[in-house]
Amino acid sequence: MAKQDFYEVLNISKSASQAEIKKGYRKMAIKYHPDKNQGDKTAEENFKKAAEAYEILSDENKKARYDQYGHQAFDGPQGGGGFGGGMNMDDIFSQFGDIFGGGGFGGFGGGGGQRQARVKGSNLRIRVKLTLEEIAKGVEKKVKVRRKVQADGVTYKTCPTCNGSGQQMRITNTILGRMQTAATCSTCMGAGEIIHNKPNGSDPQGLIVTEETVTINIPEGVTEGVQLKVGGKGNDAPGKNSISGDLLVLIEEIQHETLKREGTNIHFDLYINFSEAVLGTNKEVDTVTGKVKIKIDAGTQSGKILRLKGKGLPSIESYGTGDFLIHINVWTPKELTKEQRQFFEKMSDDENFIPNPNKSDKSFFEKVKDMFS
């Protein structure tokens, strides 16, 4: 099902300024806010759509990519933006709450009070190295991660400074009248809670470092530099209502000894001897998905490219699978026996040994052009 245009979601024009984009999002978010539409799943989905649209359009770089490529610019794990259906309501409130006066949504939330911003723990980053074979099929990796978690027995109490809201309200007199602003509470740093009981061995926030085995499901077709996210496997944050950070996984590709990657295509240099080129032969070749048998026709010229359709790597954007390109190289012996030399001297003037390319024999540049087409 096609996604709705982000500009339509916020009911704004494509030439809208950042101020108009922010205003459009605030209007839609208030209209579909879950506290105002309790139990309405359609309103909740529209609320999430508005947040996703604002997340892209409020960022100049992401907006430029969206204007040029549309939703395709952010589809797939390497898109680098958009929620992809994975952001929950707490994420939205945490990320965009400041637009509504520091977490409150126009009077909604908790029977007219402000919604407490949930504190999120810090993210962790790791690198995972993959072979071409793992990239071709996708793989499940188990890695050990050292992360901060709330210690057993830690308890919290309501912050006396902000009374659990996580914010401090300030009123200042201006030429336009009295202005009320909200800022993150300096005592609890927005958590709304402070330590009540801290177990031995934990840090001042009641956290301890522990080692955990995390399972990472890596999709097929990932590329070098792609960053995947495992939600909730970063560091914990203090407080009963806090949420854990994420584990960000940077993909590194292990260079193959014989295969070269070019996007979703794989290149392989196959060397055959002069006799095999003249007489023809059958060869077995290792691809990223297993062994395949190929036929080398008699009279095959050096530089010929055999293309095995669909034997390359899958596209992470689901655009199909690349090809496996076999580059034929005829190996010329550097040393000959007396008998071999006599044979080739005798054949040097034979008409079958005189180069005579026809129109079907493509030049080097034509082969290169075909390879990239």
C-alpha cells in the first residue's frame, strides 16, 4: 500500500517554510492526539503519520532527499530516516514534545495536565563484519554487549523540584505581557524522579554495567556503512518510566579473496588455458549462493563476459537480485618446450590462427558498456 504524501499529511504546500511545517504538524498532532481520541486507532495512526512527516520535512537534508526521491529515499534499513512503523508513542512524545511547550500537548494528557516526558537512555554503537555469503542470504548474529541497566533493588521517588513533571515552568514579564516557558528540570534532568534507594555497586543514577548477548537479524543485501537499529538494547536511563536507548549496528564488509562486489553485481575472473579456449570446456564456479557449472564454448576469446542472471546479491531496497559476471581470461604460457614452440611456429601462418574478428565480436569498450547496462 502506497504511503500518503508527507505534505498532504500535514496539509501544507511543497513550498511551505519551516515555520509552516511546524505549524502544520502541531495542528495535526493536536487534532489526532491520543489523549483527545482515546481508543480511536485511526486517530493514533494519523498521529504517527504526522510525526513521521514532520521528522522528515523538519530536517533540511532529509526534506531535500524526500523532494527528489519521495518515500523511496527512506525505505529499507539504510534509509537513514523515517520511523518505518517502528516508533511508538513514547518515542514521538520524547522527540517532539518541545514543540508543544516541553511535553504538553495543548492541555491534553493526564486529564488536562502536562504529559511527562519519558527519559531515554543513551545509544550504544558496535561494528559487525560480514562475508559476501552472509550478505547474500542474510544472517543472524549474536554479539556480546556491555550496557548499563537499572540495578536490582533500586527505587525512585517523585522529584520534589518539578513534582514529577520533569519540567520547571518559568514566568517572565515582557513588553508583550507575561510569558510562560518550560525547561527540563535541573534536579532530575527530565525524569520526574530521583534516587530513593541506591544498591551497593551501582552508580549515582542507580545503574550497573552488565554483559548481555544480543541477537541481531541482518537482512540480505546490506552494504558497507549501513546502520541497523536494535531497539531497547542500549543503556537504561534512571527512573521507573524511562526507556532504554538503542543498539546501533554499523555493517562492515569483509573483502572476498576472488569475488569483487559492484552494487548488487558480483565479478569473478576465470582463467582458462589456451587449449580450453580453443576446444571448449566445462567449469565449476563458486558463487555467493553455491557452486554452478558453466560451459565455455570452443573458440572463446579472452575478455568475454558470461552473465549469470540473478546469481549476484539481492537489493536491500527489494529491487531484485544482481548478476554474477564471469570475466574469461585466456592464460598464455610464458615458457614452451621445443615441441610446443615448433607447433606454434608452424601454426603462426595458418589461417585459423590469424585474428579475424567479425561484427559479433565486441570491442573492449563495448563489453564494458554492456557490463554496466
